[in-house]
Amino acid sequence: MPKPNQTEKETKPRRPANRGRLPDGMPNPVDVYVGSRVRLRRTLMGMSQEKLGEAIGLTFQQVQKYERGANRIGASRLWDLSRVLDVPVSFFYDAMSEEAQGPAPVIHGRPEYGIQDPGATYDNDPMGRRETLELVRAYYAIPDVQVRRRVYELAKALAGTMEEKK
């Protein structure tokens, strides 16, 4: 029963905000992907979460949440990140998988337009692994271009021999 000065709208129960999450509460795959690209670039630059946070006026915990996709990154914050990380905004969306590009979990309040496979995982991208990031950083730390090229050719040759053994 409404209080004397309450409108009907104020008495209705509030619908919980999904903040772009999937119906099961998992983060939106696009947010997870964008966060992984922030982490990739930050790590390639040798920048800590704390330093990145200081550069854009956030705590390192907030940067962690962005990188995991737990919190969504707004347009102005993405612009700030692109400036600090010295990449175009499009970098954060480059090479996004087909799964992550699927329709939003809720379009105009119609949940039937959700992700096809809600059980799909989006953290299998090798570019998101620390080992990959450290390998890339070490590779680019090799000052001699010719040596770097030989390391590249060696890695390709080793990968080829591993494929042959399978």
C-alpha cells in the first residue's frame, strides 16, 4: 500500500540492474575481451596496475576489475586508457572472437536474443596468458633485430616439429 505522498512508480519493486551481464550473472564477453586487451597492452608496456591506475585516476583494484571484465569500461575511460597505453581505441576490439561478438545478452528487454552458448568460456585466448605476455616482452627486449628474427624462426620451427609429432 503506497504511503500518502508516494506515487505508484515509487512503490513498484526495482528491477535489479544487470549492468550488461549475461542472464547467469557472468560478465559480458565483450567486457571481458576489452579488459584482456587492456591487460595485454599494459603488460607489454611493462606497466603495473598501480601505475596505470595513477595515470587515469583509479586504484589498482579498479584496474583489476576492468581487466577481468567484472566492471564495464565507459567510453571516456576507454579513451583515457587508449591515450595512456598509446593505442587507438580500436585496439581494444581488434581480433575479437565470433563468440564475444554475439548479440548482447538483453536487447530492448528481450532476453531471447542472448548469447547462443551461455556455457562458453572466453578466457582460453592465449594472448591473455601471463606466459604469452612475458614471452612477447622478452622477445621485444632483444636489441639486435637479426637475433630477434632468428628467435622468431626458431620458435616457428619448434612449433612445426611439435605439430608433426601429433
